[in-house]
Amino acid sequence: MLSGKSNRVKESRKTSTTPQKQGSTRGRTQHRRTSKDGRMSASTDAPPSVINTEDPEDTETLEDEPYDPTSSPESKASSKQHGNISNDEESHASHRSASPSRMPAPPRLCFGLALALWIAEILIVLSLKRFGMLNNDFRLDVAVKEQLAPHIERIQLQLEESLQLGQYVDQIYAQFNETAYSSLAYLTQETKRPGYQMATAEGAQAQYPIVMVPGFVTSGLEVWAGKACAKKHFRQRLWAAMGGARSFIADRDCWRQHMILDPLTGSDPDEVRLRASQGFEAADYFMGNYWVWNKVIENLADVGYNPSNMALEAYDWRLAYHLLEERDGYFSRLKSRIEDMHRVTGKKVVLTSHSMGALVVHHFFAWVTTSTSEGGRGAGSKWVDEHLHAFINIAGSHLGVPKATTAILSGEMSDTGLIGTFGDMVEQFFGRRVRRDLWSSWGSLWTMLPKGGNALWSPGFDMCEEWSDDDLLCPTSQVSPLIAMTDASPTSSLAFDGNWSETMINEAITPFILKQEHENEGTLDFLTKFGGGFGENSSSVKLMSFHGDTKPSSRNWHDPTVTPLPYAPKMKMYCLYGTGLDTERAYFYRRNNIEPVDEGGLVANITDPVLKMDLTVESEAKNIKLGVRYVNGDGSVPLISLGYMCADAWQREDSGLNPSKTAVFTREYEHHAEFSVDDPMRAGPKSADHVDILGNTEMLEDFLRIVTDSSIDKVNMDKIESNIKDVAQKINAHELGGLRKKGKSFRLFGS
């Protein structure tokens, strides 16, 4: 973190211990002490099996050290509390010698149990949500707490005594055949596939070559160089494979050291090189039987596509887009792939993307057509029109996603609030600060921060049906915040238990936590000042801008509200996305206090992260669950991000964002969940979920018509199920709202 003095917790804070449990053959005492710098630290033989289950957010957790690019995590002591690290090696060594008979069981054994239970709960919760069986009163942790909690400690001790986790996991995964499901599904579902039906009934055949660009987190990452703990994984996936899950369970510190990026450079840490897997296998399945692009690939094969006329161009989805080219030459390779396909087949290419891939393509369009003197490739303004027949974006996050904000701010999103009791156990090993440090190092997440500023997000017409002074997110001023603080009333004094400079505390942290409502631009300003703890030295802050620009530049090529579509009057653009699912839109937060320093509570002691979601805020009428306000969307991307640009801004000449009048068609698919024996863990062939949309039969049929030209008139028109046009009109009419052109530059109306 930034160097410099910060206010410390008073040394008069009392230390506490957890009595040793009688009858245990191993010490389970938790020691707390005050280090020389005044901070509290803790060390444990093993974590407590059950944390306070009444209010999980009030639970004190033992979190890992933040990323330090100047030192090796392996050399740091493991004693820590509230994200603060004690480097007192003498104390750490004396604690380890407290058990003379044998070394304590590795914490990763307990972590494996916690993570396994957490994953099981997440799967159950997500399945219930998809099938519409999860209401606002349901808490899985409450439902199972009384039955499971009394047995956790016994199970944990038995695992510590009897399991060699690494060998055990190896045996399980060695017997798991990831290809078995794929082969069986291909045979049993053939006649149900739109591709098979169109080829049989209509004679649909491959027409245009296709290049696919995947989205966030769905491509595999392989180890090409690593620290000693990862050398055995050379050329194996650390992400998006069963092996990656095994590595996470067996050695989470090693996994984290390789998945994190250097926050100051945005690229590889020392001694580490992770690179994207290549070919269709990079993103056909995410893990095990969880398909991503496989349904699309199968249906394309049904109409005659094969590796000679289609390709999937995977990339390291963690990187900021500038670094995709600078480190990996990704955009140069993508350009060459499109040119080669165009030259060999004699036909223009269909470029298609999923999710964040739409922003990657938008950046690519600007890069390939911009002159080399301005940081582009210099291929000429007509390159896109000459090489592309169509651009199909599936579930494109054109205006970003609000949950990117909370991930970078506090390491949280809605699903972290749903995991309840088991989440407390995992929080000790993969807590908020660790998640925040990991996620904020990924430049790609910064590119997904909400775009368009207050002009698009503050009118709130996609969220608010009524306006009231009692509603922090929908006030009578009709200026909706992205984040509302539930404990914003000023205190007489604030103390900070974190390694921040006085400037950071006075100019960024304190003003933010004392203000009640934070609109989009104010929140982004705080994130850029804080920079994941690195301030303006953060690579992402230096490379990109997030609002306020009036002219296109390499800093905002990721932002379609500033950088217009390329010159492509002959190209067609299709926006295919789902609706009808609750999706994160705004949040309630509170200060992340440790505890009051005095009994009167006049001094609030703030730890890192400085804020956390207020999970106590609930309202069924306002669709608020565990401090999150939900709106219409596809479960990951809200409707305004999916559809505003497609259904409105790129259609209007006065936006200035589609200067060559490229034809843009919007095709929506309403969510209808149903159980399928062929695919029991997904929501069925009519699911509009953010990932399931890649297997939605209606979407697949539209997609195939575009690439085969079979009955193309059926898709060369809008099909809108939601109220996106009405929402867009209201936003444009608002005093803050809408995108407008000003002369030869582009700006947000009212800015």
C-alpha cells in the first residue's frame, strides 16, 4: 500500500484469547497481541469452525496480506487480523513451537472443507434462483445452520487427522473425465439443436467465416512460468479447469500469487507468466460440464462450420485492453486472423463476442482504425467496413456493470452476501481485502465500471417507479446514487487501522465515508483516487479514464459513450441479450468499523476495506435483498447496459456515436426457466441468463440466420420484450440525461 503514517489504533485496546477447548489433543488457542506499531495481530493453530452466525458481517475475520510487488508473499509471517500483517518473526516462530508433538495441520485443510461447502451452497442458491424458487425471505445458511453447525468442528478435526488433502483431491480429479458429458450431450441432443433443424428443414449452410471473442473469466489461463509452488503445473490451467479448482483448494496462497497482477504495471508479477489457452477448448467449457461457447460451436458445426472457417480468439481476460496488445499482441493477431479468413474465403467475416468481449471489440475497432501516431494500428478508417460483414454481440456489457464497482471497492458483490454461514468460514481464507486486492489488480474489471457517468445512471428510470425522500436510491430529487451509506452521519473523530498516507485519508477516504449518497461519477472519482490502495500509481488509473472525457482517445477506447462506432456503413450490428432476471444495480454500504475505541462510540475505527455492504437492508417491495437493489437484466448485466446503446444511442443521429449509420438491430429474449434432463444444472433452452444465453435456442436460431443468410429478413428487425425504449426516452428527457453530440466532439449532455 501507499507509504506514509496513518492513525493507529490506541495501544490501550485490550487483547483477548479464546480458551483452549478441553479434550482436544491439539491447542486451538487464538492469540491476539499489540505489535510495536500499535496494530493488533493474531495467530491461530486452526480457525474456529463456526463463526458468529447471527450477523455474519459483524464477524471479525483473519484476512491475508495485500499484494506487495516488492516482496515475496512466501517470506511474510502468517499472523494477521483485519487485513493487517505482523512481521514479527520471533512471535510467529514461538507460536509454531507451542505444539511440541507435531506441527499444526495446514490451514488449507480447513480451507478445503470451507470452500467445498461454500461451492455446494452457491450451486444450490444459483439453481433455486434460476428456477424462481428463491424468494427474498430465503436464507440457506439459516435453513441448515441448526443441523450442520454442531457437526462442523467434529468434521473439521476428523479431516485434519485423516486426510492428506492434496493426494485425496488428485485421486478424485484423476478419475474425472471432462469430455464424457460433451460427447454424450452431442449425441443425445442432436435433433433438438437449431443448427440441425435449420440444416435439415431449410438447407442452411455456412456462409461467412466467423471469429469469436469470449468474455470475462470464461477463458482458460495456463501456467508458462511460475514460482516453485506452481512449476508442477507448467502448461496446465490454473483457471477454468478442474485442475485450477484443485490448485485453489490445495494451495490457495500459490494460486493467488499467480492469478494476481502487479497493480503498478498491470502485467505479470515477477517470476510469473499466465497466458490464455488457445483454440475452441479455451472457452467451450468453463469447468467440468459447465458449457460456455460449446452450444454455439455445436450448432455451427451442424450447418457446416469447422476450424477452417471459424475460430475462437481467447485472451488473458484479466488485462487492461492496452496491455492485451502491448504484452501479448492480441489485437494484431485478431486483425491478422480476420484478414486471413477474408482473403482465403473471399467473404467478409462475422465477428461475434460475449459479455465483456463487446468492449474488447469496441477497443479493437478504435485501435485498428486509429493512426499509429495516436496509438493505433493505422489500418485506415475503412478497414472495418472492408473486412466485416457483421458484428454480433451477445449479452454485451456496453455500459459496464455496477458490480465491478463493488468488486474494486470492497471485494464484494451480491453472491458474496448470499453465502451466509459458510461464507464466514471462507472469509477467513479469502476475505474482502484479499478479494479486493486481487480484483482491483485486474485492469479488465476497471474497464467494466459503469460508463456514461451521471447522465445515464443518475436519472434512475431503469430502477425507480416512485420517488420519495425516504428512499435513498430513489429520492424526490430524481438523482439516484449508485451507493447509499446507511451510517453516514458524521462522528466526532475517525481513526484508521490501515497503511494509508494522510493525504489519502484526508482527501479521499474521509470525505467518501462521511457522505450519504454517492452518484456514479463521485464513486468513480473515489476509486481512481484510492486506486485499490495504490492511488494514482495504479496501472489502471494511469491507462484509462472513466468519465468526463469529451473527445475519443486511447484512454477511452473502451467507452462507447465517448468513442463512436467505426466507419462501417455496410456492416450490420446485432445486439442479442436476455431480460427478465434480477440484476444488481445499486448498493447500501456502511463503514467497515472494527469496534468503538471508547464506550461512548464517539470514535469510529475504520479498517481496510473502508466500506462493506450493509446486508441488513431488505425490502421486498423495492426489490432490495441483502443491501443490493435489483433491476431487470440478464442476472449479471442490467438492462440499461445491455440495451441503451443498441436501442437508442446508436440509432440517433444526434448522439454522434454512429457517424456512418451502421444498421443496428436489437433482439431481446425473455427469461423462461425450465428443468432439462439433458442439462440439469442449467435453466433450460429458453434461459436468458448471462451465460445460458449462449445456449438459448431462440438466440441460436437468430445467430445461425445471420451467419448463414438463411431467412435473414427474420432477424433484420428489432425484437424488444422489455421497456428499454421507454427507459431511454425518459433518460434523454432528464436534465442530466442522454448522450448528445457537440460539434466534432462527443460529450454527455449537461456535462
